[in-house]
Amino acid sequence: MAHRARDLSNREIALHVQHLVKGFSKKTGGSLLRPVHTESRAVDDVSFHVRRGEIYGVLGPNGSGKSTLIRAMSTLLIPDAGTVSIFGLDVVHDEAQVRRLLNRVSVDAAFYKKLSPRENLLYSAQLYGLERHVAEERALVTLRRLGLKDKAFFEPLEEMSRGMQQKVAIARAFLTSPVVVLLDEPTTGLDPKSRRDVQEFVLELRDVHDATIILTTHDMPEAERLCDRIAFISGGRFVAEGTAEELRTLAGPGKTLEDAFIELTGEDLAKDEEPTP
């Protein structure tokens, strides 16, 4: 089901990206002593803003720049040019303050796999100064909401499916009640039931906690269901932005969101992974 557009025009701007550029150097030839490198821009002059309580989708294939964009917004990468601000705080100059406002879920979330979800989550809570009993109760409630059985809370993560591990990653991201959440393909590789659990939880967090959520995905139905607005990204650039209905209209009568993406970008959603630093 497509997301029903909400009027967020009177809400404050939570995230503001202006002319963001991030490139990587890749060896393309030469010799061991005289290598030749080529600069590749993973994010190329991207500008947009997201209002408080909005779910903003960045839709594109692997290699289009989605994950690099998320890492730059989350303080993990320093932009080559341009700025990113979270509620007026610059992600480079105000890094410590920004990190207290946001959290990130990626498709390749890292854990201590020998430890249980409980141990991993309590460790993360300590890093944020969250009281142990508060963290444990909040983590258990969230994991139950995402469909995990109580006994799984105490089992080693290495014995769990990827879908269960991803739910733990989502619980970790929301443990500190962030006001901005960056979701980098959070449902990739999940089974249909787990995907639905995660999507419903995202909507619940938006509605109950007024969280601002940036979601990268290459799943068209997911983008239509969750997002207030969607940007198409291709080759590190935004090529179109609007509600799902507005983007379909750009492609012509009777067109799907996928039709619109292919027509506006000239590519499909099956490409190689983007370069990493």
C-alpha cells in the first residue's frame, strides 16, 4: 500500500544537506612505484532537507551512493565539500553533540557475535551512559515488538539468523531514543515476516516518538509504504524528489514507481556495490 502524504510543511527542519560531495581514490593502473589513481565521486553535489517526524527515502541501486551518503550524515565520513546539519548542528564541527541526537542501522551491522543480544545491547547502553535496568527493559520490549522470543535475548548472536541479528541492530539503534535515525537498507535479506515486523516498527516509532527517519532502500514497495518523500539517486546524484505519487506522475499516466525510476535514471536496481573508503 502506498504511503498517504502528510503535510509536514510547518515542521522544523531536522536534517539539512547542502551541496554534499564525497569521493574516493581508486588505483586504476601504473606500477607499484608509480601507481595511477582515479577519483570517483560516490556522492556528487547532493542537497536536500528533511523535516522533524518525516520519513525520507533515498531509493537507488547498489553503487548509487546511498550508503556513502548515510555514512557522511552519521559522522563516519568527512565530506570533501558541502555541509550536513542535524537540528542546526554541523556533523563535522559539532560531532559529539550530533552523535547524541542520532543513530544508524546498516545492512552490515557489527556485533560481538559470541555475546548475546542482552550483552551487546547493555554494552552499547553503557557507552551512551544509559542506566543498566532502563536499557535492559527497553531492549527487551523492543525485541519483543520486533518478534523475537524472550529466550533469544540470552543466546549467542552467532547462533541466530541474519534476520534476527538485524532486529537486534534495530533495537540497539533505538535504545537511546534518538531523534534522527539513519536506516541503511535495514530490511535487505530479511524474510517477508521479518521485513513486515521492521516496517511496522519504523512507522510506530515515527508516530509515537516523532522520530525523523532517513531510509535508504532499493525496495520499491517498502519506499512507497513508509516514505513521506522519496529521492531517486543515480551515480551519486539526486535526479528526482517528491512523494511517490508525484514521482509516478513524472513518468506518465499508469506508471509505477519502478517505471518512474527507470525512466528518470536510465538504469534498473541491480548493480554492483559502491566503493568504500
